[in-house]
Amino acid sequence: MKKVFFATMLAISIINFSFTEDTNPLIGRWEWSTKHVEGPLTILAVFKTNGIYDGFANKKNFVTGTYQVKHDTLFIADPICNAKYNATYKLKFFGKQDSVQFNVIQDTCAQRRKGIDGFVYKRLPAAKK
Amino acid sequence: MKKLYYFTFFAAFVIIMSMAAFNSSEPATKESLGEMLFSDPILSGNRKISCSSCHKAEFAFADTIAISPGVSGRTGTRNAPSVMNSALQASFFWDGRASTLEEQALLPVANPVEMNLPIALAIKRLNRDKKYRKAFYRVFNQYPNATNLALALAAFERTLETNNSPFDDWRLTDNENAVSTSVKRGFLLFNGKARCFQCHFGPDFNNSEFRNIGLFDGKLLTDSGRAVLTKKKTDLGKFKIGPLRNIALTAPYMHNGRFKTLREVIDYYNDPDKVVPHSIGRDPLLSTPINLSEQEKEDIEEFLKSLTDKRFIKDLSS
């Protein structure tokens, strides 16, 4: 009985582990662009394996925050809004996970909502080291 | 005979090359026309001062003195900020009195303590200059006028974006060797204990707000900043939050150029009362000392230096 318990625990921990480490579909670089009168604006989001993400505007870093993906829900926090508050967004992937749409579930931070709610980001090839 | 052939060939080559060079020095885009105007003293009353007299390329298009002299050594009251990384800025000047680069561009030309040339005269001069008359016509299909002069200067300024600092490299590529451990500690302090990030965030490390950091006391420090425009008492001593890219190159600091080094800036924030004891309307975020250790101050300084674009780092090391 004990053995089964441990085996199950192990299986669960492997599943959890492999989910966050390998199959977290958000890991990688995602981009969204628009054109203003003043010129083009490209937002790049880089979701890293360590639960940290970085946002770039025209390649300039403007935010570094934390995130977690559980099933199709994104939990995301950043120090501009409030590092201790996790907003939630539903993730909708398209194609072979080559683009993703963020739809707000709950986010009290208007600035962030304006930047991501409803937007479709395209996946970029992995970064060159 | 062969010699003559080579000689002719060589001569032709030189002529063709110099013609090509001549052509390419004639600006064919808004940006290159703006670049030429930016460093041409034709836009000043005494033909001696250009935009680049105060916004020098080697210092990230800022200056290294507190108050830059304009025409005939006349001086204003404020420090010349960097003109780089202006494409994403929401307003211009320390008090934000211009909201676009086009709106901003003609003000220094006409300003009596800067270039002191009425715009109408500036336009007349450009139209009398064959080179400019031709270049404006080529670029805008119009001869020089106030609108296209502003468009050209602004277009050039928008090319001056820098996004290749060691800091960006670290964040973008996961290259942990891009910056030192001191920079990494400094980044954490900047975002946390030192509270800098509460005001300095965004692609250029400033948001669109105006805040009072305590450099107004109504007696020795009398620039009322934003309040001149809004006429609101609550805006007394508020200034545009300074963008921080390439900040290591643009000393001295603040609207009045009061601090000579980044270390002086950090010491000020650490305990503002020590430097300006009777400031009026200082931001509540700065109401208590931060209590930074020497190491922490150094780390924040190192972080600020990591925001210098690599093009300047190359210049410095050569």
C-alpha cells in the first residue's frame, strides 16, 4: 500500500515537473507589433523556464516579472502593477502553438490589461545565445 | 601605353567615387536632412550655435555642463537632456511643455537664450541656401517651411534609439555573463529597497509622469517646473521623470544640473533632507531615508552604468 502511495506521488511529481519544465507552452519568445504615426512599436515577451518573464518595447526591456502557467491559465505579476498581486489570464493557443491570445480573467492593473488583454502574440524562433 | 591606361582608369575611378560621395552627402531622406540641420549653425542668430552645440553625439546627445551657453554666451536655467531615445517619450522638456518632437524642434531655434533666430528668418535663410532649397524639395516636394523643418529635425531625432545595452543583453538573451553580479544586485535594489522603479519604469526607465523629488524650496531652488504650465499649486517643483538610458554619459544630473555624478544622485535619494533640508512638496515615496550601505550604493551605480549602449562602450575603450 505504502509502495503504491509513493509510486503515485512520484508519478504526480514527475508530471508536475515535466509540465512546468518542458510542456509549459508559453516558454519562449512572443511578439506583437503595431504601427504608430511616429513609427513602429514591437512588444516582445520572453517567458523563461525559471518562472521569470521579461517585456521589451522595440527591444528595450521595460518590465521583469514572474509568471506561472496552470492548464490554460496564466498567473502573472510585475513590480509596475504590484509584484505581490497575481493577475489571471486565459491562454488560447492557435495552430501548432505558434500564436497565443491572452484574455483577462481578473486583473486590477489597467496598464497591464491595456497591454495584453485580447492581443495575439506570435511565437518567435528561440534566441541565439 | 599600359601605364597611361591604368592612369586614366584610376583617374576615372577617383572621379566616379568622388561623385558618388558628393551625391550621397546630399540628403535624400527626412532623417538625413534632419541630421544635417541638427549640426548646422545656420539655424542660430549669429551662425555659431547648432543643436549639437548643446546636444553632443559623444555624450548621448546631451552636454557635460550644468547649463549650456546659447548664442553669445547667454544662458538659460536648465540642464540639456539627452535627445536620444525620444521616440517613445510622452512629452519633452523638463516641464513637459512640448508633446511631440515636431512641436519641440522649433522652440530652441527661436529661443533668445538658445539659438535666437526667429523662425521666419530661419526659413528665409534656408530658402536662400541653394543646398537646402534643393534638399528640401527633393525630400518633401516643397521648399523649406516651418512645418517641414520641424519634420526633418524630429525624423532625425527618432533615429537616435539605443536598445543594445549590457542590461538589455542580459534580459533578452539569458546571457548571465552580460553584466556583473554587482549590476544584478543593483537591479534588484533599484526595483525594491531603493524604490527607484516606482517612478523610473518603462522602456526608457521613465513613465509619463511629473514628480517632485525635492529640488524646489522656493528660496534657493526656485524653478517651479510643471506648475508654470498647469498653474496648479500641487505641481510646484514637479519635473518630468528623467529617462535613464545612457545616463552614465550625461552628467551633470537633474533639471538644474545640480548633481555632478551618479553617486551624488544616489546619495541624494538615500537621504534627501541632508542635501535639501526645506524642500516643498517632496514626493511621499521619498519621505524617509533609504538607508543604503556603501556596497548597495555602488551596486545601484553599476546597474545605472549597465544602461549605456554598447556603441558608446566601444567608443570609450578605443
